[in-house]
Amino acid sequence: MIRRFLIILALPLALAARAKDTIELLDGEKITGTILAVRGTSLMLRRSLEGGTQAEFSLPVENIKSVTFDRGAKLFELLDQPTVPLPELERTWTAEQPFLALPGSPAGRAGLRMADQLVLSGERADAVKALGALDAIIARGPDDEIRIEAAALRPAALYFAGQPEKAVEAAREFSKLENTTPAQLSRARLVLGLAALGELETLVEENPRWREDARVKPRHDALKFSALEHFLHPFLFVRQAGDAEAAGLYYAARVSRMSGDTEAIERYHLDLTTLHPQSPYTNQTRDLLPTPPTPSTP
Amino acid sequence: MGTAPAGDRSRCNPVVVVTEKTSRRNPAKQLCAAIVLCAGLLATRTSAQAAEVAANVDQRFQQVSKAGLDAYTSGDFPQAIQQLTTLIREYGTVPGYAKPVAKARYLLALSLVREKNWRQALTEIDTFLGSPAEDIMGSDREELLFWKPLAHLQLGESEEAAQGFQNFYRLYPASTRRSSAGVLTASALLSNQKYDDAAAYLNSIASQLSGNARQQAIILQLYSLIQAGKTSEAVKLVNDTYPQLDQQPQVVSYSKLLIELATKLAAENNALLAVNTLKLIRSRDELIELQRKRLTELERAIAVLNERPDRVADLIDARGVKDRIDADLKSLVDQPLFDAQVRLEQASRFIELGRNLEAALLLESMLRDLPQNPVIEQASQTLLRCWYETGNWPRIIELADVFAERFPDSEELPAALFMKAQALAELNDYDASAAIFAEIATRFPDDALAPRALFSQGFILATLQEYDRALAIFEGMPGKFPNDSMADTATFWQGNTLSMAGKSREAIERLAEYQTKFPDGVEKLPAQYRIAYNHHALREFDQSIPQLTAFLAVQSTGPDASEARLLLADGYFAQGQTEEGLAVLRDVPPADAAYFEEAWFKTAKVFRLQERIEELRAHLADFVENYPTSGRVAEALYWLGWSHRDDPAKAREVYWDAITRLGNDPANAGIEDILLGLQKIPPSDDTELARELKVRAEQAESAGEFVLALRLNWARAQLVRGTAPEQARYLLISQSNKINPATTDPRIVADVADALFDDGRTELAAAIYLDLVRWNPNSGEKARGLARLAELANRAGDSDAALRWYERVIEEAPDSTYETAALLDAARLLAAADRSGEAITYLDLLLRKKTTPAQTKAAALVLYGDLLAQQGDYAKAIACYQRVYVLYGRWDEHVAPAYLRSAKAFESLGDTASARRTYEEFAALERFQSTDAAREATTALERLPAEGNSNPAATTQPEAAP
């Protein structure tokens, strides 16, 4: 076995790390030690030699079936929580990113959750940061599952990062992929919806009396239906869609505002208060409601 | 080990342990399971216990106990019962035998259980449990404390069963049967229909359960909550447990409960949560796959349990679950339409909520994703109706085609096509709509929709003023569909179409036929009205007056009634019955706004013609006062002013009064017309009027009445622009900050923008033109805005933008004064961009238009000639040029190039004689003699041979110009 490793450096015992990471090779053999880094296509590992000497080894990543980090269980437990504060996700991503390519690394999960939160903020700087993480996951993620997950989020990140055309293109490409889940698809559709909403907003801005304009109304209606269809996808088709559903309902309300359909805004607000009472989108949708008339004083 | 709860089991019975059911189905199996259970219990203990018993009793005792035990271990429970009963009877009261007798009673109880002699078993268990503690083993006590409530459960004594299991659960926290006892407690409570108690109990022990017991408890808890009507708690439980559905052994049961929960929620008018619950249900294929996976795991577990006599209770439990899963799976496999039904249910809930869009999207996914089946065919129809309700016309057209392709033999195809035709009509594509209606009537003559389709085709044709074709359809309908109710309407429409075509006499005859044929027809009243209407059109007032009066007696409200009143009043006036006519006009209600205003002005006209000036003034003043937003206010004021025609000062005062009172409200349309009307009041004195406009504008400005100030200044600019254009321009420019594009009259907006444009302030002008176009899609001024925006872009060298604006002028203002100029300018831009084909298309359009000004036509012909010459088609080019100087000789700026280019074209053809002649003709024109063009002609003549050289192929017979 030792021949498959390249010993880089032997160290005195005092420098030995205490962590016990486990690496399972493709042939089923398991090795314990401390994973130090991934450099290029090699994993750097520190482990004890006979006699207690510590040495660093290099192991080709392609030979690794999975890695169980000593700290992994704790991190995965954290990442399984329904809500994790963004700073914690950012710290985890920064710390684990070097090990992203390793199967079993929590880096991908941390990056995805961080990107998810950043994208949903809708802020450009956040989206740019999210895009960086997603591109890294797509490039170096250990398996298709996590890369597809990142690809599903990427269009939204591009959109909020101020690259709407690329976002729409990425969303369209993603929509063509097979083996995607409805939840992933709904993220791509969110972007297509946002693009349609953007066009609709421009159209209404340029044609405030679109209702009276036979030339504009069909285009308005087409954009409205297109945007709503995309935004309502999680609400109608994705089980326990969470934030994606809430976001979709909020944007559906925005579309309805463009059409002056206050009843629809009220409906979507009611949906949100019923299904997502704690979501920030619920408050944002409330702000779209027409202002109730001020009671007249006697 | 448990029973299904009582109550309605037909819908969904999720109970997971089904001994009773299993016993009923397979008593031997159940019995065997019970035997194995006790054998298992004995396996660990009987040898030692038997020795203990044997060592302490006499031989008789040993014989009987051995026989009992042998029978028990061999599974001969009747024999075991007999032997053990004998032993207990003979030694039950013998001192020193208490312990072995208690043990025998323990085995007797278990034997009775296996013989399903529940009552007797209970007696023995109770006696055993009543024995002094020192005489019985704790493990035996635990064992029988578990079987006792089970016996109660089997006897239908669910209350005692629940108490017993609850007691066991409390007493033996470390028991391997504790979870089962917890679940069985709930089962017992459910048997007693104590849904609330079961739900609460399961909730209280939920955190202590794990593994399969936890999953079984979830099923029971969900069932309990649904049955207890605690839907919000059920929803919460679903939200909490759904993410772990992959661990649930009974996924199909869980899904069925979701359907039941959704039904309950919908019944509580909570359709939103109902659809959200239905959304959680996985597809049939997914459920079957997942359930089979769980079943395989369970079967493996059962195989292991089969080898573990000490786990008989678990084995029975597992088998119960398996039976349930088998039944669930079979039921699901037998429902090939499961997915379609679930989605249809979701859609139905949305429809109930009036949310047709959501329903449509769900149904559309069905049509797209699921295989063809009758449910989907029906759903497709609902889908079309949902899109119809949402007004998504293009989608209806698209989906009707998809439907026709997927279900070509469907009975619903005519309905799908019918909606497509309706959608086409909504999109104003009447020709296509009529064609589809015709197709329905022809392809499906026996369908119930065929008469309606044919009628609709006729109706559209009548609307398109194709009266003959419409009439032919309506005439053919009664013969084609004699028994259909539409035959009635179609017959009426024969008369109505003739009426619309202006053939009043024929219309009356046809409508009278209708009345005879359908004395109580659905169109009885409209027919009555139309006959009167046509008599009125024929000026047969002696007929129309009584008929209209009779009609109004039956139908006193609605648009027909208001129109009838106007006709009746006209009839009275024509007969000289003025007061009767005026009385009728007073009855037209304001709700029918157009008729109401018409009635008001008819009344005014009568007052005017009869010189009833005071009444006229009061009547018109009343209108101005009460309907200031009407578009006819200016008309009212005009006639009000007219009533003071002998006193212009008074007339002006009336105008000014209205302007002052109403002029600052932008909603009062017509103020601009009133201001323009001021200028027409004789004797007109523009200087004085301009001064007054100025003073009043300043007053309005000081008073903060900026809308009024804007209107007055605009009127002043209109007044002075002929004599002082600069002043008018600067006056308008000064008003630019008062413009509100949403409310300001588009004439004012356009004039202010023009002033800025003329002053070279193009950026601001462009912004205002853009607002003009944005806010006035149907105003005539939009064309001005579009044309100016094109011109500005053109001047700025942005050809693409200019072309886009020109195209909008051509498309959106096809008959405006700006269209022809736009066509020419667009053609020029296209020609410059080497897009001569498109340029020629525009020029053709321009030259075909009768409204194109001559000067524009001349310019277009020169350009046309140039484009043809570029293409080498000199003969046609010459024809264009010649047409300019022959037909449009007045326009020198086009005549000169036309001559020169015509001559050059002849030269290109090698026809120097014709070229020379053309140059000579042009050079001879006196008005051009000192021009560069004339000099160019002279130079050319010097260059050309004196006699010329005719090219026979091009001897000066140019082809026809476009």
C-alpha cells in the first residue's frame, strides 16, 4: 500500500495533528490520517509511520472513493439544520473549499447553502460572491449531483450579479438537462420568470396605457403569462419548495402589480401568509398591496 | 396484536397491526403465530421451570404437569388447556403448590390465548396477576400484562385495552414491547373512535418512539387527527414528517391519508392548504417504486423474525404491516389514473378558488406529462376553459391544436375548436374565427355545438358587413337544425342582418315572419324593437311610434330601450309632437351615457330650433355644470354661446365662466376645445383675446392653478402662432414644466414638444415626444410624436432607431398625415443601407396611396428610379423619372434630378439620341437656366454626338413606371 503514496516529508511526532480523517480508496482499503490539502489532482495527507513518526503523503484524488473528515459529521449536522447563519456558512465554505474535489467533503454543501442564501438576498455583491462559489463547485465538485445543484443556482446568481442575458441563457440550458429535480428546475425557471418580469416592467414603463393599446396588450399578456408560469412553478409543482415557493409567489405578485391585478396580489399575499408566514417575501408582498383607504374622521 | 379502528374503513384505514383481520383471513396462520410466540417464551424458560415444578410435587402432579407442558410445547393447546386446568383444579388449594400452580396458570392463559378463548384467557390472566407476588415471576407478569389488553381488544373492550396497554407502556420502560404497547394504545383508542385521545396520546409518546414504531405512530396520528377534525395539527404533522417519507414503510397509506386530509381541508373551505397537501403526493410510479422497496426490506425483516421464536410479537406486527402494504400496493397498481386524478383534484380546488390560472397550469402539465387517457381528455377541456377565463387567447389556440392532434376522435373536439374560434375572435382575427366556426359546423354537423358554431360564423360575417354571406347562413340554419334552439335566433338574425344591411322593408317582412313562426321566441322583444326601428328608418312614424311605445312598455331599461326612446322622440318631432318627444328624451337614464348625452343635445336642438332660448340656456348650463368631464362640454358651451349670438360679450362671459370654473381640473376634457371656440365668437379680436388669455394665465399662475395656466397659454400660442410664430414658440417652451403626460391634453403636449424641437432643444423635445407616445396610444397626436422621434433619430444619425420609429408610424398610424413622409424617409434610410428591396416595398406602398401628397410622390419616384438604375433596370428607372417631370412638374427640386437622371439612364442604355433629347428638353426650361443642373445638362450635350445614337433595344419607350 505504501508504494502507492509518495512520502513528501517526515515530521517529528510533536507536529502530528490529532484529527483522524478516513479515506476510502476505490479498492475498498481505508486509510486514516489528517488531510492537509488538495493540490492539483493530489490529496496531501499526514499520517503516522511505524515508530510514531509523522509523514506527509500525496495520494491521487482519482483513486479515492470517499473521504470521511473527522470534523465532517459535525459540519454535516450543521449543514442539515433548517437555518444556518450566513457568516457561519461563509466561514465553513472558506475553510473547506480546498477540499471541494474530495468525495464526502462538506465543502460543496456549505458552498451551495451559502450561495443559496446569497442569491436570495437579491443583492448584486452577494450574487457575485455566490457565483464564485457556484463556479468553483461546478468546476471541482466531486460528483454530478452537487454540480447539477450548483448549475441550478447559477442562473439566479448570474441574474442578480447583473448578467441577465447570460442568466437566461444558462437557465434555458439548464431547463434542457435531464435528471434534474422539480426543485432545481424551479430555480432556473425563477430566472426565466425574472427576465420576463423585467421585460414586462419595461413594457409597462414605456406603455403606461397598455390596456388601451391594441398593439401592446398582446405582448403584455404574453409576458405576464410567461412570468407567472415560471414563478408559480414551485408553488404548483415542487413539494415543500420553501424559499423558492415564497420567492415565486412574491414575484407573481409583482407581475400582478404590473397588470394592475390587485385581487391577484391579495391572493398571493394570502398564500404567503398561510404557507410562509415567517418568510421575508411575505412582508415584501404585503408592501405591494394597495394602500387601504385611511378611515375618515367624523 | 391489535385491531383496526371501528368506523368508516372504506376510505382509509391506516392501522398497522391487524391480528383480527389476519385471523379472519387466515386463522391457522394467526394461531400458528400465537403458538410460536408462546413457544418462544417457553423456549427460554420452560425446561428450568418444569424441573422446578417437578421437583416439588408428587408423582400425580408430575404426570399432569408433564402432560400439560408436553401438550403446550407440541402445540396441542386444547390438550394443554385440559391438563393445566386439571392441575390447577387439583392442586390450586394444596399448600406448597402455589408457585407451580401459578406457573401452570400462566401457561394455561397463554394456551387459551392461542385458542382465541379470550374471555377465559382474561379470567386466567386476572387470576394469575392476582397471585401473591412471591409466587410469580416478574417476566411472566410482564408477559401477561401485555396479552391482557390484547385480549380485551379482541373482545371489543377497547377502553380496557387502551388502559392496559397504557399501563404496560408506563410500567415497562425498558421492555422491547413498549413501542408496540404505545402504538396499540392508540389502536385501542381508535377502535373506540377516541380520535382526539389517540392523537394526543401519540403526540405525547412520539419523541420516545423510534424506527418502525415511530413511522407506524405517524400513520396512526395522522389518521387520528384527520378523523378528529384537527386539520391544522394534521397539516403540521405532515410538514414535520414529510421530509422523512423515505423512511416510512407505508408510503401509500401515508399518501392516501394526504388525500383524505386534503378532502377534509377543502370541506373546511381551506382549499389552499388542500392543494398544498395534494402537491405532496408523489407520482404513482414513484410511490409504487418506493413502496416496493420498503416491502422488500420488510420481507427481509420478516424472514429474520421467522428464525427468532422470541420475536413472535414483532413477527405478527411485521406481517400485519406487510398485509397492509400488499393491499395498498394492489390498490395503487389498480389505479392507473391515480396521477391524473390527483392533479385534477388539485386543479378542481383551484377552480373552486376562482384561480383559473393555477388550475390551467396544473392541467397543462397533465396534458404534457401524462399518457393519454380519458381523464386527461376531459381535463384538456377544463384546461381550455380555464385559459378562456384567464384570457390567454394565444394559449387556447395552441392547445386546441394540441388537443385536435392528440384526440382526433374525441367527442370534445368540436368544443375545443369552438373555444379556439372564440379565442381568435377575441384577438380580432375574425376571418380565421369564422373559418373555424364553419369547420365545426361542417365536420361535426351532429354535434350539439354545430348550430352555435354556424350561427357564430354568420354573426361574425354580419359584423364584418358581409351581409349576403351572413344572411345565407342564417337562412340555411332552420333547415339544417330544425329542432335546435338556435333556429329561433337564426331566424331573427335573418331580419336583423337585413336591417344592418339597410334593407328595412325586407327586414320588417322577415322579422314579422319570425314573430309568426316563433310567437314566444327568445328574440321576441328584439324582433319587436327591430321592426319598429326599421319602420322608423323608412320614416313610417305612424307605425314606429306605437310600436316603440309598446316596446318600451315591456322593456323600459337597457341600451335598446334608450335607443328606442331616441327614435321615438325623433318620431314625435317628425310628427310635430314636440312635447311628447321631449318627455321621452327626459326618460333616457344617465347610465346609458352615450344615449343620455345624445338625448340631452337633441333636447337642446329642439329648444334652439324653436327659439326657446331661456330653456336652451338653462338646459345647456345644466349640462356644463353637472357633466364637466363629458367630451361634449365644448359643444354645450358652443350652443350656449350661440344663444347669446346677439351679445358677443355675454357669449364670451359664458365661455370664460366655464373655463374659469372647470379649467384647472385636468379630468375636464373639452376645455381645450372651449378655448379654441373662444376665438370663433364674433366679432373676433385676436389682440384683445390674446391679452385676456395672457392676463387670465398670469392670474391662474399666481393662484397656483397651473393646469388652467397651461391651457390658457397654449390657447394664446395657438392664437398668435400665425402672426408671431417666435412668440408662440417661446410661450409654449415656457410651459414645458407644466406638462403632466398622463393628464395633459395630447395636443398641448405635442405643441410644446414641437416648439422645443423647432428651437433645437431636441433632447427635451424627444423626452416629451416619448411621453406623448407612451401616454396616448390611441390619440391622433401619437403619430406626430412617432414621426418626430424618427426624425430626431435620423438627424442624430441613428438609422436603426429612426427606422424603428418610422416602422411604428407606418404600423400604428397608417392613415395619418405622417405616414407617407415616414414611408419616404424610411425608404431613403433603407436605400442608404443597401436594403433596396425593403425600400422599394415602402415606395410601392407610398405610391399606391391616394392620400400621398404630390410632392412626396415626386420625391418617391426619383428615389425609386435611382434604386432601379442601381439595379441596372434603366428602362423602368426612366419611366419613374419621366413620371416626375410629366406629372409632378411643379416640384422643381425633383424635376431637375429627374431630367438629368433620366438622360443618364438613356446614356447607360446606349440611347444617346433620347439622352440628348432629354437634356435639351431640360436645358430649354427657362426656370432652371441658371442652375447647376442646367449647366450639367449643357455639358452633357456638348459631350454627346450631335445626331445621337439610337439603341434599338432601348429606343425610348420606357417601361411603365410603378
